[in-house]
Amino acid sequence: MQQSQYDPGYAAFGGGSAHSVLHPAVLAALIIVALLTFLLPRKYVIVPLLFGMLLIPYGQNLYVGGVHLYVCRILILIGWARLLASKPSSGRFLAGGFSTLDKVFLAWAIYRALAVMLLFMQSGAVVNQVGFLWDALGGYFLFRSLVRDDKDVLRVVKVFAVIAVVVAVGMTVEKTTQQNIFGFLGGVRQVPEIRNGRVRAQGVFQHSIIAGCFGATTFPLFLWLWKSGRARLLAVVGSASSIVMVFTSASSTPVGALLGSVFAICLWPIRNNMRVIRWGIALCLVGLQVVMKAPVWYLVSRIDFAGGSTSWDRAFLIDSFVKHIGDWWLIGTHDYVNWGWNMWDQCNQFVSEGETGGLVCFICFIAMFAICFKWIGNARKAVEGNRKKEWFFWLLGATLFAQMLAYVGIDYFDQSTFVWYALLALIPAATRLVRVSTANNAKAESIVVSRQRPIYTDTLPF
């Protein structure tokens, strides 16, 4: 699905066209977003930025001096200019300070970029990875600074819902007319891919699987809008739109991610026994590994929800990845294209991380999921008894679980990476007050034990 992380023929930032691709309508939208970014109160700045980043095709760019200034990168610069012009009232750019997740993300991004530079040892690779860091560090920490509390989280989810509605309409038109209306802007194909007679709509995204995965991974967030009693009409329309996106994409990976999110939501009644469920799944996989003739990851090859899926290729990709660990563990490898038929296609984000940045990058990527799941789980337990809060954290966990499943079948390579960065930014903001309160209570309890006298602490801020 993705072009190689670095192609020597693409010396500009991120590769791409050899000239500017900027539709007049996109230029007008860019100007409007920039004006809104500076004119709106700080708490609303993320709204126009997300609309601009996600609804403008990734291929739209200004080509200046061999450098591709993609619209999303221009918006990152505009966003940071706005942040530097008005610091938050707390004096901290990151709500809650520099967290463990921030440190792991920073280590992941820097090691990944350095690995590619060392692997290729060419100036073009340096330019390419500066573009990657621009997207990753600039985008993630921009979102971390703008998403500070529950209200900001709600605001982002509402934006996702509106985006889902817009893209779902476009994908429905694409499915029925075989014409991608977003293609008139440039940056995405106008004629959709057809597999086994089925149109694989992609909307504003670079591939149909990515478009479907946006719908699948945001579905639980829209359910939260409904259960919270906020913007219920938008919640209904957003949920319906996310399902439309999944099925008009005609791809198995989004369907699997959606079913995974529904499965996670259905575990709500046994939410206090998740340790047993996790160990049960782990033991089941170990048992299958023992009795199966092929490695357990070849179960992926049996998944085909859309008809004609390349699920066997995905299983073989994982198998090749494991067998060739000696090739990629240090700083990744560019020799994966020779591992077998279609192995150039890094259609698995976990595999892509290892092949691109080595074992350190691979571990850091998994660690991000582990940290987020831990924070969400602890936050859910801390608010036990408050059903609205419990449901919020449970559905946030279902969203993260759906994202993890989606990454087994696709690697993100367009504006969808900013959806991932935004999700990572939502989790620290959503769990921050619970984590701070829990830490304060634990600290107070230790003082009580040491001083043998009662100390009164604040209750949870809900």
C-alpha cells in the first residue's frame, strides 16, 4: 500500500510530485483555516486545524526549491505560530507536563529517523526524515498542547464526526458513480480501484483501507457522544457515517477493526475480569501455536470479510518479518523487498516500524499502546461507580483496540497519521486528572503512614 520509506529518486520532503499541486479551492481553504487559527480563542484552534489536515487530500502541496510543503505541514507551522503567540494560562505547553508517553513517542520518532539516515547514508534520506519529524513531532506535540481536558476531547470527537459525515457522503457517491469527487481537487485518484467487481471507495484518503479504518476506529468515540448525552444527533449521524465508510471501502481490514471494536464494547459486563480475559487469549494463542502446523499468525490468512482479500500475503509478511529479524533488528532494512512476492508492501504498521527503524522503534511503538491501555484501564477503575465516566474510558479503550487491529492490516502513510497522533493526544488529556488525583492520594496515604496522623486530600474532579 505504501511506497518505500525512502526512494533515492524522491529527494524532496516525503517524495511526491516534481511540481506544486495546489487547487484554488484548497488554497482558499488553507487561507481560511489560517485566519481561523489566529482569530479563534485558543481552545477552538484545534477545530480548523483538524478539518484542514484531514479533509484536504495529502497530495496537495507547494513544491519550493526541491521541498514539498504539504498542506498538513504548512498547517503545523501555522498551529505552532499560534501557540507561541499565546501561551496557555497554566504556563505549560503540555497539559500535565512531559509524560511517559511523550518520552516514548520522542524516542520512537528520533530513533526511527536516525535509523533511516544511517541505513541509506544519503543526503536525500536526511531530507526525507526531516519531513517525517516535521509531521510526527510537530503534529503530535501540537495536538498534545491543544488537547488539555475533557472539553477539548469532546471537541475533537465532534470534529471527527463531522469529517466522517463529509467523507462518507463522498465515498457513497464514489461507490455509485465510480467517480471520486475529492479527486477533482488533485492529490487523490479520481477513478476508484475495483477488485472482484466491487468499487473500493477511498474518499479524501490515499487508499480505501485507510478510509475504512478511519470509520472503524472512530465508531466507539461516536457511541460515547451518544451515551454522554452530548450532541446525540451528531453521534447518530457520525456512527452511521463511520459504518458507511467501512463498507464502501470494500476492504477486510476496516471490517475486522470495526468488529473488534464491537467485541471490545460487548465485554463491558465483565469489565472487572479483564485480566482473566487477557490471560485466556494469550494461553489460547500459545495452545494454537502448539497444535497448528503453521505459526499462529497464519490465522490472519483465513480472514476475508470483503472477498478477494490479500490476507495470505499479510500472514506471509509477518512470517518473513519474524524469520528475518537478524536483518532488521538494529536499524531496519531496505532488503525486505527481496523476501518474497509482494513483500515490498508494508501492509502492517508493526512490521513497518521494525523494518524501518529496527527493534528499538518496534518496541517503542508497542510501548505506546501498552502505556495508553494502562492509563485508560486505571482511569476506568478510579471512576468506578460513575457510569458515564466509566463508559467514556471503556469506549476510549475500544477505540485504541480497534486502532491496534487496523494496524495489523495496513500501515498509515497519508493524513491518517494525524488521526493516530490525535488519538495519542486524547488519552493523556482524558486520563490526566484521574492520574494526578490517584498519585496525590497515594502520596497522601504514604504521608499518613509515616506521620501516623490523618491527611485530607481532594476527591476525584468529576
